[in-house]
Amino acid sequence: MVNRAKASVDLGPVFAALAHPIRRAIVEQLAGGDATVGELAEPHKVSLPAISKHLRVLEDAGLLQVEPEGRVHRCQLDAAPLSAAFGWLTRYRVLWEDRFDRLARHLEETRKTETREETTHARKK
Amino acid sequence: MVNRAKASVDLGPVFAALAHPIRRAIVEQLAGGDATVGELAEPHKVSLPAISKHLRVLEDAGLLQVEPEGRVHRCQLDAAPLSAAFGWLTRYRVLWEDRFDRLARHLEETRKTETREETTHARKK
DNA sequence: CGCTCACTTAACCAAATCGTTAAATATTCA
DNA sequence: TGAATATTTAACGATTTGGTTAAGTGAGCG
């Protein structure tokens, strides 16, 4: 039961948030650094309120933090839920892995044993 | 060679399929081996038609193959879309990794270069 | 044959999703 | 002060989702 990673992450909203291509694009953009709402909206053809709703979905999933800075709202990605989703998928990784992958997986398991923190990589607040 | 399984995996339906806890439970169960519809329905308190719909969602996402065997329908997990979802998340893995993880990641990248399988990993681009 | 078992399909409903436009809010600047 | 900018909230509508019950299909069996 070491694997009690990030107690507060509900995978449902996380996967749901990632189900929409615009929201995935927003995550991709934020992976490159913080951005304002306007900057996040710019690549897409939908209205600003639509973007605002997408941001709310990401925020509710814990993927996003928004901090007002003057009249701009700066958005920052929180990767912890991504890590949780990754962790869930990792449980079944053996299903699609070939023998070469197993080597890397073994090394990864070793790494986990070494670091031994259950709440871990999700930066605690 | 090649593109058996998932010439193109659309991640939208895959993430959407994984967004529901019953469907995640079904994936988990199928990871332990094939099962009939009835066996998949048994752990859950919803009606059989509800399970049938969940299975359809998983099937449409490419996660599931159903093969009638007599009067039972045998369900088999197809992990390729899981691999694709994993691959997408992996692109941002650096965001939550610490230095120990980077080692494993480096090894994984190396592995990818060594094995020429664009068939099993949706490495777009 | 006729019944039962294993499922699916149909029809329906409530709630959520995803988009819109119009209005409200808040901050900066001339 | 008042206009412009950045973003949210409100209200609406079409579509999808997730559940239900009831009816349909098809294989196995006494």
C-alpha cells in the first residue's frame, strides 16, 4: 500500500478533462509555460466564454491554477493529476509492453522503491 | 507489420471512456483476463443494459473487443488505446518528475530509440 | 417445441456537456 | 471620469451521457 499516491486526485474529472481536444491543447500550451486566458484562447476558434468554461473544467480537475494579476488572469498547469492518470495507466502498462519495455519498467520500479514517498511527486501544498 | 491495431487512436473517446469509474473498473477486471458481459456486470449495482452501454463506449474507444461465443459474449481488452493515452501523458511527464524519475525516463527514451516499434506506441510526430 | 439464459435494443428521462450571445465585473489608462 | 481591455457570469439551446424498465434476439436445453 505504498501506492497511496495523491489522495485528493479523483481520476474521473481528470480523464474527463483530457477527453476534449481543446482542453488537451490548453494543457499542451501550459506545459510550455504559464499563459493568460487570452493567450490560451487565441489558437482556438471558439468564443472566449467557451474557453472560460474549459478552463473551469481543468481547474475543477485540479489541473489548473488561476491567479488574477491585474486585469489578466495567469494560468498555471498543475501536473499532479496528470501524474495520477499516468500512474493509473502504468498499472496496466504490462499489457502493451514488449520485452524491451519491461527493462525500463523494472528500473522504474526500482526507482520507486528508492524514493519511497507515497504522497510525493505531487507537490504538497 | 504494422498497423494492426490503431492506425490512428483518437484520444478523445479513450480519455472519455476512462472518465467513468465503472468503465475503469471494467478495464481493471479485463486486465486480469477475458470475461463475459455477465461477469463484468456482476461487481456493479447498475442494470445490465447500463453495463452494455458502458461496454459500447469502451468498444467505440477501441479498448474492447467482443466476440460472441454461443450465448455468452466474451470481452477482451485491447490495450493499444491505453498505450496511446500513456504516450500522450508521457510527453508531459517531465512536469511532475523529479531527478530520480529522469533517470528512468532517460532509459525509457533510449529504449524507444532502440526498438523500432511505431506499431505499438502511438508516437505521433 | 417451448422455456430459460445471456445479452442487446428501444424508449424514455434527468442531468451534464459544449457551444452561443449579451450583460456584468474589474482593472488600466488617457 | 470615462473608455478600453480582460475575463466571467447569465441565459439559452442542441446534443450527449448515464441511468431506468420493457421488449427483442438468439443459443442451449429438457
